[in-house]
Amino acid sequence: MNNPEHAKKHHLGYRGMERLVKGAKPGITILGECWPGIADLRIWLTLGLRKLCDTERIIPASLGLQLNPKDRKDIKLRCTNCKNYLSFDEVVVTSPSRPFDRLGFLCKRCRA
């Protein structure tokens, strides 16, 4: 629904996520629990939310996403291929190899 005032009864919904991110202004946002329904929209929802909230620091969660939160100012994500930790701004989220499967979180070297 495109009406930004529309609120869901049992969960935040897309516009609720927008209000939360804009209001909280987090350093990073990791979206979880994106119900796939009949389509896997995790990446598309993330791209739309980035645009609405005017930030690139939003990624979808997925099984296999690993974080190293030791440095709260620069939380590191682990590349799903080479297993090296990289800065949040360096990670690229890739589509699953099979529908509804795990997303990839890759460094520059592994996506080349």
C-alpha cells in the first residue's frame, strides 16, 4: 500500500519500517522477518526502504549473515564466500541461487 499513514495491525509493515528507521536514525539497519508470501522481495524491499529513508545503510537479513559487533562504530559483516570480515559499506548483497534460499554477502574480491 502506498499510503504512508496506513498502519498494520500485527506488524510494522513497509511504512512502519520507514517510520521506525527515519525516527531512530540507526547507524545500520538489518531487515529480518520479511515474509516471502508468493515472492521473495527481500532485496526489493531493502532497495525501496533505502530510497524512502535516504540511506544506503540498510540490508536484508538472511540465514548465514554473520556480524562482528566488536567495534560498534564500524560493525563488520562476514563475506559468505571467503569468510573475511568487511566494513558494512563494502558488502554487496546478492540474490539467492535458488528461490527463497540464503542471500549472499560478498566482498569486492569475491564478486569479481
